[in-house]
Amino acid sequence: LRGAERLYRRIILIQPTMACAAHCRWCLRGQYPISGLRDKDIINFAKYCGSAAARDDLREVLVTGGDPFLVPQKLLLIISELKKHAPNIRIVRIGTRIPVQDPGRINPKLRAVLDSADPIRLEIGTHVNHAIELTPEARAAFAQLREVGCTVYCQSVLLKGVNDRYEALRDLFNELRYL
């Protein structure tokens, strides 16, 4: 399947775009050429997820890339096709840095896409590496994600000179916990 990777028995990954709003030094995918999936690739992916070969094991889809929030129409297609073809998928995780990188993209159009997922549970995995990234705009973006029912979690990368001190991590995790 183009753009898909079976990570574990219960989880499959799809990369609808390799474009990203950030160029994080820790990201391996930043070295990949920019590409994207066609609609028929996404439909084939959803059909595979619900096929006899996969449906007994698969329960979760990880949408990553690039940044899936840059292509809300592809994200909507993934969600709608999974609902149509793969009722076994219970969780869709979306990896994004948009809430801190470009919080204005958490807009009514993207919120409508996320709101359409029910009964699939949406989890938003983001990278926040220092409390300074939690601007008022980023905080508002996270609040909007919670308002549409998304569970938000953070994966922080330990970066020398940025967040490699106890105090920096304590402040970051305290703020994230509040959010």
C-alpha cells in the first residue's frame, strides 16, 4: 500500500503528505522527498484496514507524515473512508506540530474534519519541547482540539541546551499537564 506501513499487529501508519510546517532536527522524515497520497491510495488503504486479512488485528491508525493538519481534505477522506470500510478501527492518532508551529490552522474547517470522526476516537500527538512554545495562540489551539473531543498528548524530544535541565522539563510538563 502506497504511503502505509504496518508497525505493529494492531497499528498501521499512513502518511498522506510529506510536507511539514517545521523542519525539526530530530525528525527522520524531514529527509524524505515531499510527496502526497492520491485519493485512490487513501481509499485502498481504508479498504485494506477493513479487509478480512487485517480486520481481526487492526484497531488503530497513526496518521503522520509530514504534517496531516496541512492537508485537512486528505484527513477528512481518511476518516470517512475508514468509517465506511473499516469499522474495526477504533482510534486514529494524528501526529502534528501545527498547534505550536502554526496555531491559526486550527480553524473551523479543521475542527469540522476532526468533529466528523465519531465514533472513531481521535488522539492528537504533538511535540512540545520547551514551555516557551506554549504561546497564548498555541494554548488556544490546544483548547480548540479538546473542544471537539480530541485527546491530546505530547512527545518531547530531549534537546541539548534547550530542555536538558530539570527545571526546563518541570516547567514544560507542568504547563502541558495544565493544558
